[in-house]
Amino acid sequence: MAIKLPTELEAMAQETGKFNNNLQAFVQIELTNGATFDCLLDTGFDGALVLPRSFVQANLILIVGDETYTAAEGNVFTADIA
């Protein structure tokens, strides 16, 4: 019996997403513990995700510092780093 290997497309991770009323794009992320959350896709993405503090606390994610960020529209904010 031959084994069917997945095609390159079938082997890729599949993500779901949506747009809000302001046409901002969001993608759903799932952690290894099964917890999920929606992330805003920002064209200035630098590899970091900004998560709600309640989500970080509920999933026991360790906070190790903080960083100041500037969003694409110019808003500046400080966020904890895990």
C-alpha cells in the first residue's frame, strides 16, 4: 500500500482570520495549551505579540520586562514582554 504524502500546501499551517469594521486584519493564534486569541496584523510587525494582561495571567505567561512601541498610525505605548 502506497503512503500519500501531503502536498506543500497541505503541509502548511492553516490560520483563520477576519476584518473588523475599520478594515483592520486579525488572525487567530492558538497556543500549545489550546488557548486562542485574535491578533491585529500590523505592517510594522517586529516579531512580538501584544496580549491582553488578563490572557497573560490566565495562561501563566511569565513577564520579563517592558518595551515602548509605535503603532503604524503613530500611537506610542508601553507593553510588557514575556
